[in-house]
Amino acid sequence: MGANMARNLKDRGYEIATVNDVNKDAAVELAAELDCAHATTLAEVTAASDVIFTVVTNDAAMRSIYFDEGDNLLVNASGKTFVNCATLSPDIQQEVAAAAEAAGAGALEGCMASSIPQAREGKLYLMIGGKAELFEQHKALLEDMSINLKHIGDIGRAAQVKALVNMVMNINTAGLAEGLGLADALGLDLEMVCQVFSQTGANSRVLETDAEDMISRDHEAWFSAEHAAKDSGIAADIASGAGVNLPLNDATCAQFKKLVEDGKGELDKSGVAELTFKGRHP
């Protein structure tokens, strides 16, 4: 995602100062493509940039890039702005924003409800959390990355809404996998079933994006099962803190965790169908 965001901004005339990634080879290759520097440390990223975009895997990775004692993004960060785009817990977003402010910097959430092609095309759906004045300061830049841009509220609010988005998406994905798995077990024509679903209350965006892959078992990852398990877990933690019971989310989270436990976490979320079609799972 981060690489395609950078490519889009480069195409739109922005200077990409430097890139950094845990995969050094990929970062070196991207730097050559974008004609920019490859930062070997996080502090170098901050030093070279006015606005720093981050896309990491989870809360632990986020904490590492901001709070590692040896090297982190907050070194000499005064006057910089950080836009954190990963799906993470509201707590870590708030923790990072507070630390950024203490360092004289600013931080925004840039939660994305889109995938890799949209990042490349500058057509992300971006949900922004953070101070309104900081959002307005960088609105033009964010608009060049998105087809839909919405300021959700204070830091942590965008993470909450993104958790809800992915919770509902994952529930829909698991539900579709069960519906198609049962239809297959009944010997029904799955193309016909999908056509019926599309014209009834069973219709969903997931039907459009995942049904064919579930049937053909083509699970090339656009949004991995491992990420689905993480994000459903974030929603579960938020619900627990709010004193709300979410049995459908809990069941969905368990399904995606099962895929991860089976060593299939790298599959697309459509891979949850491997658990629901007869004969696909031991």
C-alpha cells in the first residue's frame, strides 16, 4: 500500500524525499524507481521529510517505529506531520499522537477503506482522525490520494470507524463463504446462486469482490486472512471496552484465526471459504 501511495504522489508532482521498509531490498528498489533516497534509519526519514506517511502491520510495529530507543521517527521531529494509515487500535493512535505533539510535531490518522489498486490510482477512501486545523493544513495533499475524504473527528475516532468497517466486511465475507459452501454441498449451481444473491437481500460488496474467488479457490491476497483476524480482534477489543457483546464478530474472528493457525494467513480473506466448502478442510 505504501509503495503505491508513493507512486501516486510522485505522479502528481510531489517530491518523495525518501522511503524505508523492514524489507530493505524492496525499499532500495522502490527508491530507485521513485528517484529518491533510501533511508537506512527511521530518523533519516523524519529528517528528510515534511510529511511522513506510515503503513505498518499492527500495534507492535507502530510502537516500534515511534518508540524504539535506538531509532525512531520522533527524533528531531519538531514541525513535522505524521499520517498513520494502517488499521490499528484507537489506543496506539492516541499514544502516538500524544508523543508526536510532545515532540513538537503533529499526527493524523489516515485510515484507508480501499485496496492496492486504489492506492496507486489516488482513489482511496480516507477516514481522517486528528485536529481539524491539521487536517485542513494537509487537505489538498490528502485529496490527491483519495476519491472520498472524510474527517471523522479527534485522534482515535477514525480507528474506531475503520474497525467497524472491517468488522462488518469480515462478517459479510464469512457469511458469504458459509452460504456458498452450503449451496455447493446441496449441489446447487453456484453461478445461479450468486445471481439470486445479487438481486436479493443477500447482495453485498463482498459478493462482487469475493464470490468468484471463493468458488474457484483463487485466493491471491488483496486483503489477507491474517489482517482480517487482526482487524476483527481490534473490533472485539473496542467492544469489550464499551461493554458490548458481538457474537457474530467473535465467530468471524475465530474463523480467520483458524485460517492463520492452519498456516493459511497469507491467503486473501476469501480463503475463509476453505473452511466452509465440503472437502476443502480436514
